[in-house]
Amino acid sequence: MKRKLKNYEKIFIAGASGMVGSAIKRHLENKGFEKNLLIPNREELDLLDSNSVSNWFIKNKPDIVILAAAKVGGIYANNKYPASFILENLKIQTNIIESSWLSNVRRLVFLGSSCIYPKYSSQPIKEEYLLTGDLEITNQWYAVAKIAGMKLCESLRVQYKFDAISLMPTNLYGPNDNYHPQNSHVIASLIRKFLIAKLKNMPSVTCWGSGTVSREFMHVDDLAEAVIFCLENWFPDINNAPLDMDGQSLMHLNVGTGKDITINSLAEKIAAITDFKGEIIWDMSKPDGTPKKLLDINRIKKLGWEAKIDLDNGIKETISQLKNNELDLYFSPNSQ
């Protein structure tokens, strides 16, 4: 079964200014849906305010909702601002999902995160492993909020037949990433470190942890394509929908590349791409996080979707785009 997006349907992208939302926006525009998109600014819509969200939905009546808005950050930010991560994400997603349901939105896609899975999951991580063990402590606040969001979508489907689906992407990188020195994710953080070290001709770069843990990374453009693909091709209630090991319809799908890399190898790769010749030092006093995280992507592959962007090419393209655009203060020669 396929249900192509219609040229008259209004599509609301929540979080369209972020890395994920902007990639989805760009891909929908490239497919001819530019006039369909609802992209309110913060003055028009405060996602943390339930009345603002409710009133906006009543006025604008979107047909499709893509929930890419979230408060995100790396290990430092999660440890530093735990209440902010759980409160803001719970508010944003609850406001949008509830208003979507009450407004009779045709389809909603909720974007979660691979951090929802237990810290010591068997590898690769199947969708069924959700809630089978303890979360990684450094990002548990964000993970709990994301689990609540996907379970809200699932409960509305079960009780009210609301057509909400959830996707769990692996670690992301690419255009419009956040390069803040304390709040960035792994690849953005390493790119920033090595670009600055190259600019300043520094003898060494210090990275967090041991470097021995492994992670899976996917270009955000691949996720954007996966979102559009699932909107048009994944319907949990039909006969050929992906099933769990008990034969029940899955309510969330993993989205990844099926390949992982150690953080040490990743750092060496980025050092080579940025032409940094100095030493890489590992600060063992900083946390590693989950020892290994690789998603099982067999279910979404059977539907017909696969990631296309190779990690080396994706990182080179990301760095090239940074060099070709006006860099912000994080990359200035005086940046620390």
C-alpha cells in the first residue's frame, strides 16, 4: 500500500529551523511541496504553550504533521540541564501530538532517538528492546521524554485510531548542525575541535572519553528521505506492515545505516579530512556513555528504504559546506 502526499495537503514541520526539520523542509521543497508547507515562526507559535499550539492548529488546520522539534544536546548539556531536557521536550511533543489528534490531522510522524533503548542492549538493537533495561544515565532525561512521546502516539492509535507513527533515528550529522562548544553532538563537536586546531596550528586536540566506544552515524538528508518514505509507505494497520517478534504490528521503526565506528576511528577520520597533523589525546576522566549503539534496521529495509550517504563523503560534504559559508564565532581563530 502507498499513499502519496497530495499537492493540496498542508504539511506542518515542527522544528523546521533545526538540523532535522530544515533537512525535511529542503527535501519536501525539492519534491515540489514548497507551497504546502506550514513553517510558523516563534512569534506565531510557541510550542511550549499549549494554548498557543491549540489555537494555531484551529486556525491553520494542517493535514500532515512532522514533529522534529526538540531540545537536544550532547553529554555535557544533558548532565547540566536535566530538568530542561525532560520538561521542555514533554511539553513540546504533548502539545503538538494532542492538538494534532484533536484537529483530525491525517498523519503524524514523531521523531524520537536511538537513546530510548537500554544502555546494555544486545546488538544490533531491535525495536523490541525498548524498556527491557536501564537507560544510559547521561541522557536519561531526554530518553524518558522521547519514550513518553512515542507511547503517547501509540496510545492514541490504540484508543482512537489516530494515525501517528514514530521513527527512531541513530546519531545524526550534516547541514545546520549545532556546533556549540558545550551543547553539540559527537560529529559536530569533533569537526569544531579539529577545524579550530587546524586554524590555530595547535599541537594536539583533546577528546572526551576513551575513544573505544562505537556509534552509528547517519547524514540528516538520509533521515529526511526516510521520513517522507514512511509517510507514504508505512501503515502499521495493514497486513504487510512490519511486525515484532510476537507477530504484533510495530508502532516505531529504527532508522540508521547498519554500520558503526569507534569514536577513536571517527576522530582520526575527521582529523585527516581537516588536515590536522597533531596528536589526539583522550580525556579518560570524561564519560564514554553507552559502550556500543548500533540499530537493527531490517524492518525499514524490508519496506524498501536504505540510507545512501557514505560516512566519509557525508563528513567531507559537511565540512566543505562549513568552509564555503560564513563561519560563526565558534570557528573564529580566537575561539576556545
